Amino acid sequence: MAKKLKIDTVYDDEVSIIGISCHKPDYWIALKINKTLHLNLVHLPSDIMFSSIEGSNSRFYPVFFYASDDAMLSYYLIPNHSQEGKLFPDQKIIDYFMLVKGRIKDDELSGLISLLKKIPNVLTAQNLNRKNIKNIDEFLGEHEVFMLEFSRRKKKSD
């Protein structure tokens, strides 16, 4: 039987999580976010797999990604829904999670959220407290491994 390795990681200052409620498809919201925030979120060729701590089946979620070299920030857009179920069932009103990796000032984060709220069909956008999201640390760990593997594959193909 394979053993699972658990790595404790602290993401306090390096990841901000914005919850977005919008009933439009992921490609639509990614396009609107790109236009509004002047980003270039791109749909990654593989989906992130996450199996919750309760041992339920693995679920796959698409990932949109953009890295800003000048601000040293990375942006990820991940839906809360898949055909198999919700990524975080306890976040009932959230349709998308926007992860901002890197150090971002509070006023910049507030400005980003204000701009997201102005996008047509976005019902709400809010800064989420990680302590209120069940299994978020496990997900962030799996997300980190996913992005490292993606970077490795990309370097091999270049």
C-alpha cells in the first residue's frame, strides 16, 4: 500500500484567495478578468487533481494561469465546480477562486476586488479567510506540486 507524505507548509503571507460568484463559464470569466485587470490568464493544458481529506474520489478542475514578472505575482483562476462536484463544498456561493501568489499590499488587493466586482455578471468578489475554508492547506500543497510538475514538463518541451 502506498504511503501518503504530508508536508506542512505555511501560506499566510504569500497567497491571497479571492472568492468570485459568477454563473458564467470559466473561459468567459477568464476573458473578462484579463480585460479588466490587464492580465493574460491562459488555460493550462492539464487540470489540477484534488481529492479531499475525507477520501472521496479525485476530482479534476481546470486552471487558468498568469505570471506577472514586473510585480512578481502569479494569478490562478480555478472553478469551484466540476462534473464530479465542488472543490470546496463549504463555500456554497463561490463559483471561482482566484489565487494571488506573492506579496500583495492590502490596498492593491482591495482595488483588485473592486475591479472584479465591476465585471458584468459578477455577483460578488471577496477576500476569503483561509481559516474558513476546509482543506485549503491540502489543496494549496497539491496546487504547488501541480505547478512544479507543469513547469518541469514545459521546460522539457522547450
